[in-house]
Amino acid sequence: MREQVAQLTAQLDELGRAAEEVRITRETLLGLPDPGPPAPPAPKLPDHRAYQQIMAVFTAADHPLRAWQVCEAMDLAVAPNNINNVRLKLKRLAGRPAAGS
């Protein structure tokens, strides 16, 4: 009987330590900040190559650009037709939902 009591006491001590570890883990998890909802995926750019080029130009730029400057950076002739086409593409890109909003 004493041996059985000793075994049960050892098991009880082990379960007590495990319960304490669970309590500490729970307190730690409850203390972590709420991660919030996941960010939505970035909107997909149109498949046309010009949109990819425009985004590359703005990624490389360190300041705001005008439509004619984008034409220059894309090696397009700075002509009214090209400027207007780039301006239209810029308006379409600006009208798309931003990443993370």
C-alpha cells in the first residue's frame, strides 16, 4: 500500500508541475498583444506591360513624377499622345484600391 501511495504521490507531483506550466503558458499567451486581422493581399496590377513599367518607374523614383517625366523614364517620346496615354494609365492605377486598405 505504501508503494502505491508513493507512486500516486509522484504522479500527483508531476501533474501539479504540468498544471503550473500550463498556467504560466496561459498567462504568457494572454499577455501577448492582439495580432489584429490579417492584411488583405495586394491588388493585382493589370497584365499590360506598360503598367509594370510605370510601377517600376515610381519604385525607382525618389520624388513625385509628372506624366511627361514617366514618359521620359519609359523611353517614350514626350508627345501629347504618349503623355495622355500615360496619364490615363496613372489615373487607372490611382483608382485601384491600395494594398492594406
